[in-house]
Amino acid sequence: MFISFEGIDFSGKSTQVELLKKHLIANNKNVEIIREPGGTEISELVRSILLDKSHNKMFMETEIFLFSASRAQLVREKIRPYLDKRIYVISDRFHDSTTAYQGFGRGISLDSVAHINKLAVGATIPDITFFIDIPVEEAEKRKKLRQNIELDRIEVSNLDFYKRVREGYLFLAKNEKRFRVIDGTLNEKEIHNLILKELKEFEDKEKV
């Protein structure tokens, strides 16, 4: 199964990725965690370019192609081979991030985003996507609590940018059947239990 986690920065999705991984391993599943951008030697080099705050002159067109280049390498080098071996793949972000961040956030046309996404991932689409949703104001509070941790080029974006990104995710949640919206303001355990419930319901339907 291919599972992706989405959400604006500071939503807590990375924590939930790790909790789900531990749960699946405890149930004798083979699991691989993928992070975006990154995950391969080439993709990690692209990541270092994308997230470096000194690259503040990067144009949005450059940004979307770099994200998609990293993803294209990751899909073909890691994700597809893992899935072919019937390994559970959990991705901390995938192509929906490009729709939300570069489409809604940056303002690149959704048609262009869809074409670029299609080229990058082909038919490799998550079976289920968990969108950990939090208000932008809550994200700002969490960001301030991380003042001792250096923020990357995307994380330093302003409130209006993140509002557009969240609107993008909410749009996707309404239009993509694989999306499951999870209230990210709940505590870690409550969120984890909701994810397990949704995952079980999905797997049960697939067995029918």
C-alpha cells in the first residue's frame, strides 16, 4: 500500500508518519518511509537547493520543476520498486504538496501543475492520503515555539501564503476520494487512533 501524509508546515504530519510506521512494523508489515523532497542521492541534492534560505531569488517555475524532478527520481528509484515487492510505502508529502504549495500558494495554473505532476509520478498515486489539517494561526504558534530550530526556505513563508496553501489542501480534500481529513488540533494519540481507524476501514473495503 502507498500512503501519503499532507498538511501545511508544523501540522504534525511527520510525527504521525513515525507513529504509523511503528504500528505497521508491530503488525509484521514491511515498511519504508519516504520524505519529500529527497529520498535518493539525486533527490537529496535537489532538496538541499530547494530548502536553502540563501536561494531567495528562486522563481516559482524553477521551484516546481525542482520539486517534480526530485519526485520523478524518487518514484522510479524507490517507490515503484518497493510497491512491486508489496512493501508499505509511507510518504511524508507527495504530489499533492505541489498542487497546494506551488499551485494555490505560488499561483501557478492548476492545469500546468496537473501536467507536471502527471509527468513526474505517472500512475504512482497514493492509495490513501491523510491530510492533517490545522488552522494557519495554529501553525504560526507552533512555528514560534521552534525559534531555536532553523527554518528552511519554505517554512519562513508568511501567513497569507499558508492560507492559500491550506485552501489548496481543502480543495483537494473535496475533490479526491483518497483524501482523509484529520483534525490536527487533537493530541498525538487521538490523531493516531483516527488514522488507524480510517486505514482499517479502507483496507476492509479493499478486501471486499
